Amino acid sequence: MNMKRIAFLLAGIILPFYLHAQEDIDISHIKKIPSWEELTQQDQANKKNVIPHSRQLGKSSAAVFEEELAPFYHGVASGDPLNDRVIIWTRVTPPADFEGGDVTVAWRVGTDPELADMVNEGTFVTNEERDFTVKIDVTGLDAGATYYYGFTAFDAHSLTGRTKTVADGSPENLRFGVVSCSHYQQGYFNAYGNLAEQLDLDAVFHLGDYIYEYGTYSDFLGEGDTIFPRPHDPLNEILTLEDYRTRHSLYKLDPNLRKAHQQLPFINIWDDHETANDSWTGGADNHDPETEGDWEVRKSNGVKAFFEWVPIREAEGGGPTKIYRTFKYGDLVDFIMIDTRLEGRDKQATNDEELNDPNRTLLGAEQLEWLTNELNSSTAKWTVLGNQVIFTPVDLLGLPGSEDMWNGYPAEREKVIEVLQELDNIIIITGDFHMGIAADVTPNPADPSVSIGTEFVVPSVSTANVNELEDLIREVVGESIDIDQIDDLAKIFNKQMKYFNMYDHGFYILDVKNEQAQVDYYYTESILEEATGYRQEGSFLIADQASSMVEVDTPAPSADAPAAAPDTPPLFIHTGIDDRNTANQSLIILAHYPNPATERSDLVYALSKPMTIQAGLYDVSGKLVKRIFSGKQQEGVYSLRTTVSDLAAGIYFFQIETEEGRISRKIVVE
């Protein structure tokens, strides 16, 4: 069952809140700033143009941001490893006295956690045009080697990251994590924290839905279903480039996701929620051109933010590129990652005539030709197809969602099956479905005895499962349904399934050796509270030359692993210079968009502790033009939005004052 299709049935009213931030300038010297009690009647009237919101991150005890990480609050990440190179990433949040312009960030890569044995270093210039993100393709590295890396800016050092290049030759044993579907406002990312402890992994494959586009209380949870532990930021459904950037920023502040990125290299592909639910090349189920604008613009916004905020390799010269690509780990395993979402997908079918049209495509002609060539030319012992949506035919018991999977593109699936059935040792890894499923790939579901490979669907990190949507399921299929019956019926109607877990959240580990491959499922103990416990359940072995799996009693043994990256940033780098800025800052400005502005100005900030704030907009003379918000707020991420279309063109200052001082941001109104 495709949760996302059912989910959209409950999509609600988009909340009109946005956010963001930028240049910090102290304007207190311009003129004595009026007190809040001195507000004029006109100031009060201006409040109708202001849309404030105040919220906190639920019951979480984790800090919204960690002060000691300044200015690298979003941590570090690495990805897209090759034999001799890897992408390293971070994001710089300019401090309060930043006057705008470029920021030069130093980076370094070494063979030890202390970065004493350096192998490469350099500088990177970032600015607001790329949302102050930093991405370097580090070259000159050894194959199959672990490296450590870090960044320096504004006299402070980032966390030290840990990464690994792709092995060449004939590796004996490789291990990979697989994850998908992390919905911030439906649960805590405990699975990412559990995954970060698996230090013997060569890489993590993220199969999509890295972020979700919905606004707070406007996705697919009903009143009787799982509670919202933490609201999205911005509160509205994301549409603009600034919106997508802000959503990525919120996710990267999560401590568990930050920890996973710090310790392990990621290989990412997107699914639909990085843009909009059930997207295809020309639109999306969750996109209305009449109210949400041009789809191509929205899609471009989502893609640009994804390439800015995710450690994925870009086209030469910079800018987004295609996400379908191959990673070759010596002669042991090839990972062929595809794009079933934005590259070539036709719109989902609405009737049998469309469904059975032989010309309908999921991949597009160019990608299908590329995939066929990659599969036929692979010389590795194992070939793994990294895929967003379920490939093996499944019976969804009449529930909606089938048309968004390979089920909905039968002619093209048959073309791929014709290629796969000529090959040996095919494994498909899949996301999207929010369940743990292990199934043999059977060309004909009516004959499960004939298999051409195996498919493993990863459970979600936190996106709601069937049992967490009980009220909604009853609404769709009838009050008499017993949720546990779905489990039983799914196995009856899908004999190719060897394993089915629709209740739990987590990840799995793919262990690859020359003589066999094995998949072991791991589940976190909770998504509704911060929890570190997890368990292993379900292990499946595929022997060399076997086209189906067998269940085994024990998971594959862990391998030796190099040391973890340190939990805290270094106070000095190997030169011995102790220049780290350790000043605490309880309020940080995360973003300010757009600037210059014509219609509205959105400010995004975070509080690390409860504080009383006063926010206002001032002109260059220091006169209070608009009072935006006044009151006490708990720790959390907040947005303030004010309309500027009613102001004369010129320079203004957005100021937030707390008991610790004030921070100002210049805004140009055009």
C-alpha cells in the first residue's frame, strides 16, 4: 500500500507561514529606538500586515541547535564516494556581526581523527547565492580507505567528519546501510542515530523522501492517528526555493541525522517528496498550478535546494545533474542507482487503457537505454539496482497507490524484466513504501516459484506506517477492517513475499561477500520519543547464483571498523593554532529570504533556551515601522513574516531583541 497516495487524501489547508534570514547589522547607533510602550496607533494598525507564529519542538529534550557547533550548526556530511575521491559538505551560518558578501571556508582531509596526517586541503568560497552551503569534490585519495575531514570559518572549526572511498580490486566483504522516508513532523529520527553506530559500513544508500514537502498539520495524519511530535518549518507547504532551503535546514539540525552524516558517507537518490507527492516529469499529485504556480519552477526549486544541501556530486562546472549513476566496488558489486521520479516518468494512469499503453514510461527512453547498457555490461559478482518504488508485482488489496509504483507501468517493467532474467545475482533495494518487505522478483505473481532476483524494501525512518494510520485506513476501506488482517492478507495475496513488517521503523544492512549476500533488518524502539534502543529482526541470505532468498537465524557478523569521528569540534587544528570562537549564542538567525524583497520578508531563527523576544521592523532613521512579535518563546525553530509591499522602497532593519542583546538584519525593499 502506497501511504503517500492515501496520505494526500487528508492534505489540509496550507498554513500561510514562511521564514528565513541573512545580513546582521547593529542599528542601535542610528537613533534611540522607541520602546514598545511608545508604539503609535499607526504601528498597531501595521500589525495586520504581519503574520507571526510561535511554536516549539514538542517534547524533545535535544537542543534545537548546539551552540558549540557555531557557525557549523548543520554539521558535516560526505557522499558519492568513488575510488579516488569523495564529496565533503557543510553549511556556514554567518554570525551576528556578518556584513554580507562572500565567506571563505578552509577545508582539510586527513587519515586520522585529529587531522594531524593531512592528505589534502584547500578553501571554498560560499555566499547567499548557494545558501552558504559548501561542497568540495576531494580528489587524490586511495581506494577503500577511511578519511577524516573538517572545515574552518569565522575563527571556528566544524565537527570532524568521517568518510570512506569506494574499494577497487577484489574486496572480500562490504557492508552498506539502506534508509528511506524520514518525515520530520511524524516522528523522531532515531533510526539515523542507530545507523550512525554501524561504523563498519562502507556507505549508506538513501533511497529518497529525504525531506517532506507538506505543511504542518496538512499531510496524512488524522486526529486519531499518530501525534505530531514536532512541526515542520516553514509551517506552510513548501513551494519556493527559500521554502525548500528552509526545510532542508530544519532536517539537518536534527542531531541523529547530523550524526549519521558525520560518521558515514551517503549515496542519495530522490523520490517524490523532495519536490511534491507522486511527482512525475510534468507535475505532481500534490501540485495545483492554479494555486501553486508553474510546476517547472517548483520542481527546479526542489532540485536546486537538494543539490545545495545534500552531499551529491554535481555536473562539471557546478549545478544540478542527473541522479542516475553507477558505483563500482571492485569486481564484487555494482550499484546502479536510477531515477523513477523526475527524469522520464509519465503521469500515473487513471484507467486501464492508460495503464496498458505500451509507450508509457517510468524511466524515459534515455535512462532506460542507459540502464540496459549498465546491466548488460556489469562484470561484478553482484548487481544491485537502487530504486525508489516497488518493482516486484504486488497486490495492494484494492487500496490506492499501485499506479505510482512499477505496477503502474507494466510495459516498461516487462522490458526491464527481460534484461534482468538474463543476468545472475540481481538484488533490488527499494524505499517509498514505509514497510519492511523481502520478496523474490517473480515475472508472474501467479507463479512465485519462478524468480529472477530478490527485492528488499526498507522501512521508513519515521513516516507513518499502516498501523499508525488506523483511522484513515478505516475511512478508506471500511470500519470493519482489522489492521492486523492487512498483514495476513498481504502474505496470502503476495506469495513472493518472504517477509512483511508494516509496524516498525528502521533500516537494513546489506552485507556482500563473494559467495553470498545477506540483508538484516533493524528496527528502532520508538519514533514518538527520543530513543536509542533498537533490535534486529529478519535476516535473509541469497547464495551466489541463487535467484531467491532463504531466511536465516542470525545477522551477518560486523566487521572491524576505524575509529569514529569525535563528538565535539576540535579546539585547534594540527598547526597548533587555538582560534576557536567558543562564545555562546542562544539565538541564531538561520535564514532571511528574500532580500531584496518586494512583497514580504521572512526571517527564520532558532532559540536554544526559553527567551522573551521583541521583533520589529525599523527604517534607517531608527523609527519603528512595524511591531512584529513580542512575547516569550520556548526553545525551537521559529518563523516571522512581514509584508513589505506597503513600504516605500529603501533600506530597513529587521531586529530581534532578547535579554541577551539584539540582532539586526538589513533588508532592501524594492
